[in-house]
Amino acid sequence: MDIFELGDLPLASGATLPGARLAYQTFGELNAAKDNVVVFPTFLGAPAEVLNGWIGENRALDPRTHFIVLPGHFGNPPSSAPSNTAGDFPEVSIADDVVAQQRLLEEVFGVREVRLALGWSIGAIQVYEWALRFPGLVRAIAPIAGAPTPPPWTKLWLRTVVEEPIAARGRDGLAQVAHGSALTAPPRTFYYPANETWRSLGFDSVDAFVAGFWEGFWLPQDPADVAVQARKSRTAWPGAEGEAVGDMLGRIKARTSIAAFTGDALFPPDELREYAEAIPGATFRQIDSVFGHLATFGLAEPDVKAIDDVIRHALES
């Protein structure tokens, strides 16, 4: 994992993040024209390396042909976060993340064009910010299972499932975050006795799945870091103040490929289809999955193939 030192970074809130640091990984080689760049930001609670499995020879993200950058985001160590920053951590935003990511590309690699920006969930929110903040830089975007700003249900989810348990109980609240995630990220059919989809992940009971998967994901994290990530995601807004969502989406110039998963309560297909209809020339794909929002973890081969197909289409369009 590499670190880009940004110095004292002015933030959208008007505050300053002292000694700002952005973690990142790269795969492949930057070509002479510097036009083979793929930016792939990560999601809530996940360091950049969790995305490494999506990169490989003969995959959609092939390092032999693309220079793939996996940037971190603020609040998510080893990028600047409450757990590794002295003093009170300032209010950060998705906009701040993307500004830092663009500086990384330009100042470290001399890149002024992004072939594709893609990501899912909170990563997709960053992708929309890329398209609207730097319209002249980004040629194509692929927001998967995500939106420019969380829908009302998802904002409520971020507050009640993530932020409030941490505010009330600190580290002990992370167990409640894990249990709330287990209840809401997969669809209800995931737990049906006729399906018991959790067994496909190697667990012999629902309790074992909740403990092994969800507690294993959330409990090692710092609660203050998680709260910062949830808060900036919940308040994300890449448009102008007072601008309607449709008008904001209508300004996107990048070729856009949107995908959604059936059973995803956080970013339902019907809502994402409406976003696609508002973006000039955008395409939309609904992916049938038994995992719902959990499909973004790439736990089943059909989901992996479908996501690879979306990425490949976005790169070829």
C-alpha cells in the first residue's frame, strides 16, 4: 500500500485536514499517452486491497492493458482517519475524497484523463462525484449498486444501522452495526429455509454466518473511523445547492453504465434505472442475484461474471 502525502488539505466544509494522507494501490503500467487509467475507489469500511480480486489477466480489469488505481478515502485507514490523526478530526466529504484522488493522479502520475471510473455502494457515490466534479477528465463511469446521493431509505440505514449504535455505545456498538448489516444487506430470501444461501459461504448456521462474516468485517474497525465514513456518505451531494437530481444527472458527460442487483434494499434496481434514464446515453443493467447488496462482495461466480461484463462493456463503449 502506497501513501500520497497531500499536506494540509482545505476541505469543502471550510476546515483543514492537517497532514492529509491518501492510501492507494496501482496495477499495470501507465501507457505513453497516459489514457489507459481506471480509477476504482473502495466502499464503506473496506481498505483498497479488498478490491484486488477483481484485477487479473483475462479479467475485465486486466493489468496488461490498463493502469488501475485503487484509491482509499478519508476516514478509512491507512488514509487519514480519526484513529491515525491527532486532535479532533474535521468534517470530511465525498468531494474531499475525489479532489484528493484527482490530485494523486495528476501530481504523482501526470494523468489528466481517466478512461473509466467505477465502483459500488459508497465507491459508486465517489464515481458520480468524479463525473460531475471533473467532467473534462472522465471518459466513462460505471456506478454499480450505488447512487450520486443515497436514497432516503439508505440515508436512514446509514444513520440508524451505522452511526447511532456507534454514537451510543462506541466500540461495543460495532456488534450492533454487524447485526444490522446482516439483517438488511442481503435480501430476506437469503435466509429462507428453502434457500439458506449463507451455507454457500461455508457456514453451518445463521449465527455462524453473522459472527464469521459480519462481525469479522466490522468488529476489528475503529468506531470513530466508521462513523466518519457513514456520515460523509449519508450527506454526499455532487450537485449544486438546490439543484434537482434530474438536472444534476443531465449534466453528466461521461459515457455511463449503471448496474443494480435484485434484492438490494440499499440501492434498488427501480431507483437506479431512473438515474440511468436521466443521464444522456446511459445504459442500465439489472443483475439477478440471491445476494442483494451483498453481491458487491463477489461471493458467487454468477455475480462476479455479471460485474465483469458490466466493467468490460463500460471499457469498450
